[in-house]
Amino acid sequence: MKTHLNSSKLFSATLFILTLLVSTSSLAFDKEAGKKKAEQVCASCHGLDGVGIIPTYPNLAGQYVDYLIKSLKDYRSGKRSNAVMAGFAATLTDEDIQNLAYYYATLKDNRLPVLDLK
């Protein structure tokens, strides 16, 4: 009985660790891939430095990764409405979105303290 209890605990612990490994591997981001995709898709409006080229374009520098991911997925699905962003987001894979979000989130030095000032 004692052996069964120990093997049960070992199995549970192993399952827990494997779950953690799988969930964190799905959160692996590639900053360089994000930068490359930003150059191709986003920089013309949001700048490669994450600062919008005109005041009506949002600044992405220093935004939270989860906010950027949700926003892009919402544009892609139509949950968030903007014809221009929907077109760009439609071309992005989930991996592209994660990498873009991570890239722009790391640009904290370019974040403007007051977003409506240039």
C-alpha cells in the first residue's frame, strides 16, 4: 500500500512538471522574429521603435505582452473593429502575434510617459 501511495505521488508530481513545461514552452517568444515581422508589417504606422508615426497611431513600445496579443487576435477575429488593422492582423499567425507582442513590449525605453504628446 505504501509503495502504491509513493508511486501515485510520483506520477502526480511528474504530470504537474510536464504540464508546466508544456505551458511555458507555448509562451516562448522570439524577439528577433518579432522585430523582423514588425519591419515587414507594423513599422510603417507604429514605427520600428514602437512609437506611432502620427498622433492617431497608437504607440506600442512598452505595452504589455498579453494586451498586445489580445488586441491583435481581436482584430484578426473581428471582435475588435478596424478595417486597416483587421487586414494586417489577418496575415499573422499566432506565433507572429506572440513574437510581435514580445518585441514591442521590450521597447520600454521608447515608451512615452504621456501617450498624446510627441
